Amino acid sequence: MKNKRFIAKKVTDGVAGGVLGVVGVVARVVGTIVLIFITTALILACIFAFYVKNNLSPQLTFTLTDYSLSESSTIYYMDEETGMAVELQTLYGDENRIIV
């Protein structure tokens, strides 16, 4: 009787080990492919960032004076008694625009 149990256990362990072995191999292959894609994407992202920094940035010349903002600026100060920010003054040019 012990011999039959031993043989049955050996067979079931072999089948389970074979299935888990196949799943393990498939998981390793898929994991390797995913890591290759991630590494490739990171390398390409670094190359693109280097390209933008060295080739595109010098061509982007703009200043704030090129744009007409036409919006008001509000100056706040910190009230010492309450500790809250309080509006001191609103600065505006030709138009008094406040963002809603």
C-alpha cells in the first residue's frame, strides 16, 4: 500500500511540477520581453530629451513682452493679527480683467 501511495505521489508531483515548470518558463519569457520594452522605451526617452534640450531649445526664443496679457495683478500682504492673506491693491493697465 505504501508503494502505491509513493508512486501516486511521485506521478502527481511530476505532473504538477511539469505544469508549474511550463508556467514558470512562460512567465520568464513574458517578463523578459516586458523588461526589454521598458528598457528600450527609457533609452528612447533619454535620446529624445537630449535632442529636445540641444536642438529644439535654442530655436525657441520668446519673451513675455511678445504677449499681451491684459490681465490684472493683485498684490496681497499677510495680516499679522489674523495670519491671513489680505488684498492690498489690484494693478491693471488699460483694462481691468480678473480671471473668473
